[in-house]
Amino acid sequence: MLELHDLTKRYGSVTALDGLTFAVRPGEMFGFLGANGAGKTTAMRIVMGVAAADRGEVRWHGHLVGAEDRLRFGYMPEERGLYPKMKIREQLVYLARLHGLAMERASRNVDAWLHRLGLSGRSDSKTEELSLGNQQRVQLAAALVHEPDVLVLDEPFAGLDPIATDNLGGILKERAGDGAAILFSSHQLDLVEHLCDAVAIIDRGRLILSGALNQLKASGRPRLEVTVSGDGVGTWADGLPGAQVEERKGDTVILRLSDGVDTQAVLARALAAGPVTRFSLEQPRLSELFREAVAA
Amino acid sequence: MIGTWEAIRLVTEREVRDRVRTRAFLISTVLFVLVGVAAIVIPAILKSLPKPSYDVGLVGRYSQPVRQTIVDLGPTVGGTVRLRQQSSSDAARSALASGALDLAIVDSRTILVDRIPSDPTSGLVRLAASASQAVQIQTTLENEGLSPQQAASALRSPPLPVEAVQPTSKDVSGRRTVAFIGILFLYIAIVTYGGILATGVVEEKSSRIVEILLSTLRPYQLLAGKVLGIGVVGLGQLLTVGAAALIASVATGGNVLPSGGGLTIAAAIMWFVLGYAFYSCAYAAAGSMGSRTQDVQSTVAPLQFILLLTYLLGISALSSPDSTLVRVLSFFPPTAPMIMLARAAVGQVAWWEVPLSVALVLVGTYALIRVAGGVYARSILRTGPRIKLRQALRMAPA
């Protein structure tokens, strides 16, 4: 288990992290959420050892993470990073060997990943000669080539087209299936909701919400979507006790319900306004949990 | 587990491979080899050029011993002398004007030349002076009653042996040339390879690959690998140049190197290793303070300045190797490599002085690695604007 415990970091008068604590289990896809500047990158850099915490520690399987453990970590930094003028195959072999792989195994893994990512034909190209999309793939290969037990990915989906997003999601799920702990940050909340088992949401360096996604959703206020045919304004929903109007669009009103609200009373009010063609009670979306948590 | 040496070896290998494949490396090697070979071959060609011959016209009667004395002056002015009897002073003048004669002696009294050469050390001027002396002394002695043979043998008495009070080698000027070239190469090599190192460091920083590298390497491992890799390439290049120069020297007759010249070349290579070791970490630190490649120009400027100054001092030390300033600077780590190279080639150096200087440079290198390595480790992961030296020295680790 990868544990971030009480991580605190200040840059001058700015507090980047303030007692951040959460844990990522092996085999788990863990989404790391927060507004820009919330401290996600700082936390990930501390996990990777390229920044030092003022206080707190990072543990792996119960002990402090050391250089030897990090050989089994894969990292995709926020601003990416590859040698622009180095051939990609050579570069990936070099990175794999820095992570302790013998020459033969490094070569084998690199060739396998280049093949899988559709870059076999470009293995002698320099990074700077590749399209941005292909550079992203090489960057991903750099994080994966040494078969890491932990993946720390800072905005891995940023800038990917929908197909590349699906491919990356598939690869990460597969790695998690093989038992890797995967921590990644993202602003694409629907994507995180779709992929992740657990999330942590931070704001100004502090953890404000974390846990298994299905539990968080189950304990959040459910959303109720009601369509009253021909209504057009949705004023029927005003003043309902325990039901807050989230959004109105045409005939449809989306409500967030507090604990113990009687949905049948809501239905009766809607029926009074006209014929109800849709009445759907759902768990809250991650984006809604996120907004609530950050606004609180 | 990847050990420190394994890590450094991997980084070193990458640097070497990265460097030797560039076109700049190929071009600079070819250029250096050409310069090195030219420095050996051109003097050899000049040496093998045909020696000048001087046609000396004689007007009036001269005894056979006097004639022989004049012919024998040839080697002392670096050529040969041929005598041509002239019927009159006017005939000699027109022969001089037409170029048939270089010099004429008229009636043991006057020496004629077409034009006085502007270079007072030229062979013709020296020939004129020596010939005038020989003729005058011969005439005086004959007038005093000696036979021409007796007078000539008095003239040809062997010169007194010259003993130097200071034990100097007759090859100082040759060694000065070798040391001059050595200092030039040392300067170019340290500045070039230091610059390459600084650029490489800032490239890793600006491309952010350093984030990935430093998640498995410690900063000092990365730094050591880079310094070693580029140093190995630099040393290899210098050795290539040295070998090419040596081969050229053998091919052109083998005796072009002055005695002690080989030692000076070996010393230059040793001082490159030490000088590079001393300056490389400072260059890497300077590189790490920039955030883009363009910043390197300004962050390495103070180092370039110090090296240029040292180079100029080294050149001037070749002509005043025993001054107090030069002595002091030959033990001061930043200047020692070039200055001690100069002193040892042309000056008076006691047996203990070079080892002491080497030891001081090593101590200085260790101290600089501590400071510059710290600046590097603190700056390399710091993004944002260019870092000032004062900040870099004070900063906490990233």
C-alpha cells in the first residue's frame, strides 16, 4: 500500500500541502482531484522523491519509501520530460536500465511497448521528430517500461483525443489488474468516475474528501431528474423541503435530495404540474461531489 | 537494486554516445587534428626548405685563406656562400642591381649590397657584418707582418666554450612553442567541454527529463556521470589530436619535437584532466541555474572570463616564467593548470613544485565539488526564472 502521511510543504509564504494523508492500494485506480494549484503536483513530486516534504512521510508496504522502492515506481511528470534529440528506443532502454533492468530485459520490454503503442516503425526517430500525440505515447512507455508496481501520473489524459484516452484508460486498467497501484491526477471528472476505484479531493493542500468511489457516491446526496412534459419552466420544484434545484433545462429539473426526503411527495408535486415522463433517482456524479466538497 | 557505480556508468555511457554522434564533435575533432598536425608539419616543411645561397662578389685581390674564411661564414648565417670575382666596382654594382650578386666586397674596404634589408637579423646583414670583420682582421694581421696562412689560422681559432650559470636547456624555445599550443588547447578544451556540460545540464532541466531521472538517480550520480562522460570524450579528443601530432612528427622525420616536448604534451594532457575536473562542476552548477538554453550564455560568463584571464596569464608566463606573480598563480587551483604548464615548460621548477600544485588543485576541486554540487542539486529541480548565484548558495533543497 502506498501511503501519503501528513505531507506538508511550504514554498515561502505559500502552503502547498497541509497535512495531506491518504493511501492507494495495490490493484487500485486512484483519482487525485483538486483545482489548479491545490497541491496535486507537489504531492506527486514528493512521492517520487523529486521534492522534499517539510513534514510527513511517504510509505510503501509500511516502510519509508527509499531509492530502491522508487526503482519500482513509474512516473509521468506534469510537464512531461524526454530528451528531445535522443532516439526513442535508445531513450526508453536507457530509462529502463536506470530502473534496474538488465540490457536484455530492457530491450525486450521497450520493443513490446513500442509495438503495443504503434511506434515500432519510429524506434529510431528522435523525440522532437514525433507528433505531440506520439510523444505522449513515448512518455507513457517511459513510465511503464520497467514494469512498475506503482504508477504516479500527473495529468496523463491531458491533451489526448477520445481514442487515445480510451487506449490509455485500457492500459491503466490492465496494469491495475496486474496488481499495480495507480495514482493519477485529472480534471476530467467524468473520466475519473468511469475509471477509478477510489479518489482523493484536495483543496489548498488539504484533503477534503477521500475514499472508495462507490461509498462516496452512496453517502452523497442523490440526484433526482424529473421531466414534466410541456411544463417548460420547472417552477413546480420551488420550495420543496429537502430538495434543492440543481439545474433546470426546458421540461426537466434536476434536484439534489437531502437525507430522508420523501420522493413520493416530490412526484406528487410534479404530477400536479403536468404529465411526468421521466422520474429518475441516481447517485450523485463525481463532478457534483467535487463541486460540493470544494465549495464547502 | 542499482548501485551508485552502475548508475554513474549508465549516465556516462549515454553522455559519451550522445556526444560522439553529433556533427559538432566530428567537425571539431577533424579541425583539432588538422591544427595539431599543421603545428608539427609546417615547421618541418620550413626546416626542409632549400637553404639560401649567397653570391658574394670580390673586387680586388684576396689571399686564398681570406676567401676560405668568407666561404666558411655560410653555415653561421644559415646558408652557403659562393664567391664571384668581379672586374671592377662598377661591374659589382650592376651585378648587384641585376640580382646576380647578393653582396660585394670592394678592395677590402667597402661592402656593397643592393638594398639594406629591413630585418636586422636577416642572413644577409649578418653575412655582411661577419665578412667585414673577417676581411678587416685578416688585413690588419697581414699588415702586422703575419703570413696570410698565419692570419687565417688566427681567425679560425676555435671559439671559447660558453657555460651558462643558470642550467638551461637549449630547447627552451621549442618547448615554449609546444607549451603555447598546449595552453591554447587546454583553454579551448576546458571552455568547450565546460560549455557542452552546462548546455547539457540546462537541456535536461528545461526538457524536464530530469524529473524522471532524479526519481531513480541522486543528483550527485547524475552530475558525476555527466562530468565523466563529457570528460572522457574531451580526453579522447585530445589524445586523438596528440596521437595525430605524434604520428605526423614521426612521419616528418621524428626529430621535430624538441627535447622535453613530449613531456610537455603529457603534462598538458594531465593538466587538462585536472583543469576539467576543477571547472566542470562549476560549469554544471552554472548550467543548472538557467531555465532555458539561452540562459547558459549568461550563467557561464563569469567562468569564461576567469578562464580567458588565466589563458592570457599563461601565455605571458611563457616569457616571464620566474616572476613572483606567476609562481604564486601556479599554485592557485583556478590558474594552476595553465600557469604551471607554462612554468614547467620554460621556467625553473623544483621537483616538489608540480606535485604540490597538483595536490592543491585536487583539494580545490574537492572543495568546489562540495559547493557547486550543492548548487546543482538545489537548482536542477527548481523551475521558473533563472536562479541567481546568491539564491542558489542559500536555497534549501527542493
